[in-house]
Amino acid sequence: MKVSRRTFLAAAAGATAAVRSFAGFGKYLFGVAGPASDFDNSVRYGFDYHEAHVWEVANMPEGEFEKFKNHVLGSPLRCRRFNLFSASWGDSDSPAIRVVGPNADTAAARAYVERALPRCRQLGAEIIVWGSAASRNVPEGFSRARAWAQIQDFLRMVDPIARSQNITIAIEPLRAAESNILNTGAEALKMVRELNLPNIKMMIDYFHLRSMNEDPEILWTARHEIVHLHFSNPHGRVWPRDPAEDPQYSRFFGFVKKIGYTGGITIEAIGKYEESAAGALAFFRRELA
């Protein structure tokens, strides 16, 4: 059967649209943060991207990385967002890249970043979240002013490498129970503005924001610097489902809409896709309608 060029192009466009129209709606895309082993679940349950771990991808043996890359590129999704930039989450045989303290190793950090970012880009990376408390926590007795300067030195080193890969680094404020520096959106904003680097921005994680009792108005204050969002129900750090779970939900999403936010919202939470994915996506549609 002969197919006209117009029919072929229309079919191709329809196929492309089908690939892209997963969970996202309007200006928003939705993903889930997790290890490489969860990638297929992000595909199966209709998310727009998978937020993989830089640390895991960077430390994969070459053959394992190529296998994962081919799997990702053969799927309808990409790893458009990454987290765990310079440290693992929980126990790991690999130590964190130390950014702060007397044992900070600039040469090792550069070598790691130069290996990690190109790999992430091959998997579709656009934004990498930098929380990684173990790499940036200030040792007891160490100068906080010096720690702040070391973080800036690290990010100045990262910026041109990120730019060469068309990747933006988003500083993540972490609650005081996990980190002893850069705990609030206000602190992250101060860092971003002091550095004034094109590929160093910030993000907000709702769980950490609520843990620190920070006003969601930080979304408005930092609207020009925020490039990504993480979300979970702060009561248990589980997948969100019900607008009544937390009294600040409506205020937070009100600011998300007010600032005209466009981009990814990643679920970083405890739970299972099969039990929570549909409810979480329905929740976001209600809150962002």
C-alpha cells in the first residue's frame, strides 16, 4: 500500500505526541526520583521522566552504563532530571565527594564531575539537583565562612562543565535534620545570587520547606532562580494523595501558579508506584488546575 508523504508525516506527528503526552499537562511535567532499577516503573505508570541518581550513574562500570543508556534511549522516557549529585543516599561502598571541610579535594571533585555530567547528558539530563548533605555538611569546629566559600568554589568549577553539557545545577535546600548548611530557600537564593552564574540555579523541595517552616512565599521571592520542584506529603514523606493532608498545600500551589512555573515536579517520597502513582497524579491535576 502506497502511503502519501502527508499521511506519513501526520502519523509521525501523532506518534510523537503520544510519546510526549504522559502525566504532564499544561506547563508541567511529572517524574519520580529513584534508582535506575525504578526506571521502567516510571515508564509503566505514565510519568514524563525519571529522576535518576547521578552518583549511581557515575559509578556504573562502563558496560553497565552502556546497557542502561541503551535501555533508556530505547524507551519513550528520558532521565531529564537527576539528584544525588555528589553523595549517595544511605549506605554506600563509595564515599561522598567532599566539597566542604579540611578534606575537600578539588581535583577529585573535578574528575568526578567531568565523568558524571556527560553520562547524565547522554541519558537526557537537563537539570541536576544538588543536595548531597554528606558532601557539603560543615565539620564540627570548621569555619562556616570557609565552608560557604568552598561551596562557591565547587559551584564555580561545576558551572562551565554543566554549561558545556547544557545542564543546569539546582541547589537544593535541605532540612536541618539532614544538613547544617543551605537549609532554606532563602539561603539557597543568597548563594545563587552571590555566584551569579548562568548554570547555577536553585529548586524547592516541599518536604524540606515544610520541615524548616519556611513560608511558601519563597517561591515568589526566588521565582527567577527556581528551575525545579520536589514534592511529597510532609507527614511521613510519602506520595501525596489528598489536598487535606497538609494545610499549606493550597498556598504552595497557589504560588506555583502565580509565578508561572514551567517545568518538572518530581515525587521524591516513600511508597510504591502501584499503590500511589495514580492517586498522586490525580492530586497534582486537582491542585494545579
